[in-house]
Amino acid sequence: MKTIINTTNAPAPIGPYSQALAVNGMLFISGQIPMNPATCEIVNTGIADEAKMVMENLKAILSEAGSSFDKVIKSTIFLTDMQTFAQVNEVYGSYFTTDFPARETVQVSALPKGVNVEISVIALKD
């Protein structure tokens, strides 16, 4: 059985997908972009600010699902410029304290709404 997770504290989906799905104790969170959920505006004041907004969106969805960053087991980071990796990695790392999840980071030619970073995660849901 799957349960759709949705919160107004993260951006509403901009296509035919859910913010997250809970299935058999696992939580699959769709890629989040640096969109402010309160204003629907894209944060574009620098890659560190963009990464922080993405992580805050993920945090809101994790919270709504009854999970947290310490339960994340896998993440995928999409960047339009690998030169921004260090800055994104610094922000990303500040949300995890121990037992870091598995992860890959890939450079892509473009992301939705012209953003520079998108992150998706898989987490455990108790």
C-alpha cells in the first residue's frame, strides 16, 4: 500500500507527481528545487541559498511524513554546474550529523524552472 505525502510547507508539484510516497516503511521524496513554498518564487540569490531552500523543502516533507534527515538512506543531487559542488556539499552536509546517506551527484544540462540544483531523497519512515 502506498500513501501520498503532501505539505503546504514545501512547493506544490509542478507536474503529474507527488511530493513524496510512503511505501512499506520507505519514503520516496521527489526532487526538490529552490522554490519558496510561501511565495512560489525561485530562490536565485546564489548557489548556497538555492541549496538551503532545497534542503528546507526536503526537511518540510520529511517532517510531514514523520521522518527526518537522520533517516535518509539515499540522495541524488543534480547540478547544472559541477563547479558549484563544494558550496552545495557544504550546505547539504550541514543537515546531516552522522551516518551519512549513500549519494550521487551528477551534472545535468538543465533543470526545471531554470534552477541550478535539485535534490531527491529516499528515507526510512517509522
